[in-house]
Amino acid sequence: MLAIWALGAYITSIIVWNAVFKRNIGEAMVVGLLVTVAFAGSGFLSVLAHSVAEAMQEQVTYAAIAFVVASHVMGQTPLLMRLIDILNSLLGRVRGGPVYTSILGGGAFASIAHIGAAVTAAVGSITIPWMKRSGVSPAMSATVVAGCAGMGITFPFSGTMFILIGSAGVSQLMDAEDIVIPLLIAGLWCLLYRLVAAFIIVRRHGIQAMDPADLVPARQSISVGWTSLLLLAAIAVPLLLTLGPTGRALNDWTGTDVADAVSLVVWIPVLLVALVAFLGRSALPKRASQWWTLLGDSAPRVGVIGVTIVGAFAASEALASLGLPEQLTAVLSLLDAPLWILAIAVGVLVVAVAIPLTGSATMAAIGPVAVATLVGAGVPAPVAASAVLVFASTEGASPPSAAPIYVASGIAGVDPVRTFKPLIGYFCLPILAIGVFITLGVLPV
């Protein structure tokens, strides 16, 4: 059971380095990798070299970094703010409209940017002042925005998704494309629940409609910002080409599998960057030197996510070389519990680990084991992976360590401790329940 001990050491080293020593997750993943490879003994250097080489060749490594760059470039344009203006025009006159706008805007941003703290900062900087002006308490304003931070994990093509499906244990169970539709549906279930939670919050706290002075007329917001809706084409076009009726028709017409030629994880970020560069061209640099500076500003985020993903993939390769899949299979075969108990146990474990760690680090640490456990109990791999990602999405709403809590509280000007209880009640525990229901098939994906 050497590989299982290596897994335990890997998880422990990540948690200690990140949560106890307060070092960034990129460093923690490198430490975790070195600790894991140390279990190879005299084969340390060969296992390390092989694992890193394999990780550097993963398509998902490129894709995750590309999405980070795309979200950074997008932040220099008004595209997403115009999208939120459209939502506000449609919902601002509704009682609690700012709350619904915050959740829908968070969902729109998260489906593209996927980074919890970035979702909180971008959406919260606008919707938190709106909510406060409409009579929502500062604590509840921060709670709503932080509670939406994890939605990026529950929509396809997040770095967290790439870390999970790129791991040695999960990649043997399913292809990357297999999770796209199940995870999209899982994300919509989570979004629907958040709208239900918003309805409850609005009624319980007596929240009213927005001040008309803060509203942009729908005709004006759509006229100015309709092009922001085209960002969704970056996701829609590759999906239509490879999946569903159009995908099958193209397969029949060409006599080949179009998905082999049009990789979702490659072409979606390519199209997204191209659309952002075209639609936001008036706000973007005009000279090469200015572009160099702009892209250089994204280097810290690219560096951390790049090191994190390479470290995660390399550690997965190292664990696989130590025999982890076979050893886990042997251990999991000894478990004999009803699926509903197993689903709750896996969910609680993932949520607990996501408290001190980010969703990405959680998936790197225990995601493959969690998926393998559910698959061993008879859950289809894409469903199991979607449920585990839903569990991990509680990272933004899990006190006391989640960064989005402090970002939202800073914008709202409120003591973060005041958000802890409502975050757990309105978001953390219900999202955990959604993951369990997806596992059990109560919520189909």
C-alpha cells in the first residue's frame, strides 16, 4: 500500500504548506509532488522526470493557462460589465432585482472566467453597492456574492475541471469531452438553487426593488452591450460542431469523428481570446509593446495556475507509477455501504478539504480518489466527476479560509465573520446536498 501512503503524504504536505505555512498553492503543489516522488526511493529522478514530462504534454495544461490569460484580457474591456447591465435592465425593477442580477451575473462571469476571487471582485464591485443602496445589509450583500464564487467550478472548462479529468485515475475512466454536458447541467442545477436561495433571502430580509435612478433602460443596455452576448459563441460553436445532432451529422458527413479534429479544450479558449480581442478592441492596446505589458501583468496568475496544474498532473502520474489505481481499487472493494451513505461521506470529505484549500488544490489532492470511489459504487464516471466538482465548488462559501469571502466583505465594508453563518446555511450545505442528489440520480445530469 505504498501508493496510498504516498497519497496521504501528498495531501498532508499540500495542506500544511498552503494552510499552515501560508504559502501559495503553486509552491504547495511542487512540495506535494516532491514528497510524492520521494516514495519512489532510488527511482526518484526517473519518476520525477517522467511525471513532469507527461504533465507538460497535456492539452489541458495549455487550455487552463489560456483561460487565465483570456479572463485577464477580458477584464480590460467593458464586455462583462455590459452583460451585467443587460441583466440589471431586465431584473432591476423586480423586488430583490440586485440580488438576482448578482447571481446571474456571477453565473455569466463564472462560466467564462472560472476563478472564484475574480468572479467576486468583478461582479461584487458593481452589485454589492447596488444591493446596499436597495436596502440589502452589507453582510448579506457580501454573502450573496461570495456564495456565487464557486460557480466557475461547476461550469465546463475551469482549471479545476482540467486538473480532475487530467489526473491519471480519472483519465482512465473517461475522456475530457464526456464531462462537458453533465457538468453543464450540474452547473445549471447549482445556478437554479442559487436563484431559489435568492428568492428566500429577498422575502426573509424584506428586500425591495432597485432605485430607478440606478437603472439603465433595457433598450439602451441592449443597444450598447448586445455584442457581449456573442462571448457565448466561443462555447456554443465548438459544442455544436462536436456534440448533439449537429455533431452527429458532421460525423456522418465527414466519415470521421469531428471531436478528434475539434478539441473542445483547445478551441474554446482560442475562440474566446479571439472574440474578446475583436469585441473589446477599442479598449485594448494598439501597439505590440502595450500588449506585452498587458500580458505581462497576467504573469503572476499564469505562473501560479501553470505551476499548480503541472504539479497536479505530475503528482497524478507519479502516484499512478506507484500503483495507486490498483491499490485504491483493492481498498475500495472492501467498502460495503449504501450509495447514499457513500455519497454523503465523499461529499463531506471533499467539502472539508476544500475549506483550507482552493477547489483546484482539493481536486488535485483527493478528486481522483473521490471519483474512483463513486465509480466503484456503480455511478457513471461523468456523473461522479460532476458531483465531485459540485462538492468542491463550496470552496468560495466555506468559512473561514475562502478568499472570496474576504474579497466580498472588503467591498461591502463588513466584518467577514458576519457572513460565515449565512454562507454555510444558504450556500455551503445546500450545494453539498445537490452533489449528493446528482450522485444518486435524483437530479439528472
